[in-house]
Amino acid sequence: MFPTLSSLFEYLFHIHIPVPIQTFGFFVALAFLFPYYVFRAEFKRKEEDGLISAFTEEELIGTTASWPELIVNGLLGFLLGFKAIGAIIEYKVFASSPMTFIFSGNGSWLCGIICAAIFVAWIYIDRKKDKLPQPIIQQKLVHPYQLCTYLVFMLAFFGFIGAKLFNTVEYLQEFFYQPVSVLFSSNGFSFYGGLIFGALTYLYIGQKKGMKLITLADIGSPGMMLAYGIGRIGCQLAGDGDWGIVNNNAKPGGIPAWMWSFKYPHNAIDAGIPIPGCIGNYCHQLSKGVYPTPFYEAAICILFFTLMWLFRKKITTPGVMFFLYLVLNGGERFLIEQIRINPRYNILGMQFTQAGFIGLLMLLGGVAGFILLAIKQKNKLGTLHTVA
């Protein structure tokens, strides 16, 4: 496996490039970057179709920087100097364990203070040069697609909280035993925790801007499917523990062995037994081959996204795209959880993993949505026939 981009580059290009960025984290970033363009394109298309529209916002101009703005900019500058420049200064410490460095007290206090002063001075001078004798309130026209950068930031922030929270609930006993390690581990994220918190944040912001919830759900569905698929590529390449149960079944013909049963050598969480002759970090592999479920999910969800994207313009009934997403993603996750290692709970007399139960609810919600749309369409046709 490739816990860091260095190991991935070395495998692909046979040269060692010291890039201490975790592969999983890199693909999480891509899982926001590429869907950003999908969201942006869908917002533009829906506005052209008249389903959403531009709105006005009031903006106060001609004032100096407020104390909250100065404080926030100062904190951002301090973090940049303290951690980013500190990582360059203490590169060997950072490279040995990036996440440990980030969540530790290591860093450069001097660089942090200097960067904080620069950030505060920058916003103060920038605002002062535009100061008016009398500040005025200006009406600004905003198109929905212009919210995408703000939405991605807010989804990332609250999605991270949700992913950690759901994962903590799933491994509650481990959390009680070592809470700091669980909360600040670079591994251990629940996709559906991030999805639920991120989706609620997205819907709340969009609804506050005057957009209908069902339209927002339709807009976000292809991007969410793509984000999930890209994220699972990171899980597979890094070997972050999201694999399946042991697979002792005979391999079918026509597929590589690793697609059927895989031991995840050099996995990111050092799970399993030591690899003979390996020295240093990431020198473990599983004792028995397991189903490479992240690979299955990445392939399936990227295929689903492709189909949704190709047929999006032909899907004109509000809600269809969202209900399709619920059925496809929920059904896929429910089925894949049957061969995954996640803890199982007794719910209504049946055994479910947390993700499997949420996937089932999504599947049932999507089916119910399609039924309601069908009933609504039938009633509409019946009304038209009665009038005729």
C-alpha cells in the first residue's frame, strides 16, 4: 500500500520524492476539489433552467477592519507561521509523522507571531485605504454558483466533525479508553457521519438563500456520489482499515488476485503481522487476505456518478436525481457492509453495522420517494382527465 504520496511516487516512477503527505488525506482533498466543479456546473445549469435564481445581499463598505476580523486574521496567520513554516524548519520531525506534528505543540512560535502581525497589518491597511467618510450599505447580486467556495469550506468543516463523531460512537469503548488518540487520529472517519453533517449544512445554507430543498438535493447528488468514489480510492491506496472480512473463497477466473483477496501490505494503520525484512514505518500486512471493499466501492460509485452525469439533463422531475442517489448509494453501502469488518449491532432483531443500517434507511427512503412521486404523478393525471 501507499500510506504517503512518497511511497506512491516511488512505486509509480521508481524514484524517492520526500512528500510527507498522507495518501488518504490527499484523496480526501480531491474528494472536495472535483465535486466542487460538479456542484458549480449544476448550480449554473439549474439557474439557466429557472429552478434557482440569483439573490441580493447587503454589503457594508467603506469601514475599517473590525476587531473580530483582526482577531481571525491574526489567528490564521499565527497558525500558518507556527505550523506550516514550523514544519519546514523541523522537516524531519514533520516527515516522520505529519499528523502527530500537526496535533502536537511543535512549531515555530517566532514565525507564528510574525505571520500573525503580517496578516493583521494586511487587512488593516487594505480596509483603511477603502475607508469612506460615511460607510454605505450596497446591494450586491449573487449567483448561486458563487456560493460554491463557501459551501465547500463549510461542508468540509462540519463534515469533518460529523465523520469523527459518528466514528467515535461506533468505537465508543476505544474512545473511553484513549479519547485523545481516537479524536486526533488521522484515521477513523465515518463517511455517513460526514455526509449527514455536510448535507444538513449544505441544505441549511441553500435554503437560507431562497432555494428549494428538493432542488438543492438534486443539485448535490451527483457531486456526493463522486466525492464518495474518490474518497474510497484513497482508502484503498492507503490501506486505512476500511477493508472487508477474510476471504477464503476460491478466486473466479478473469480478475487479478488482489481484486478478490488482499493482505494490504504496508497499510497506513500498521495492522496485521510484521513483513519479513521490512524496516521502518508501515511494515505490517494482514495475516489473511480480505475483500478489498474500498476498491469495489470506488469502482461502483464512480460508475454510478458517470451514469448520473450522462443522464442528468434528461431527468427533469424534481426529486428524481436525489431519490436515485439514495437508492444507488444506500443500496451499494448496505450490500458491501455484508462483507466488511465493522462492528455489528442488534437493531430490530437483526444484525447491522452502523453504515449498513444508514445505507438501508437511505435505500428505503429513495424507494419511498419514487413511490410518492409516482402517486403524485398519477393524481395529477387523474385531475387532468377529470377536468377534460
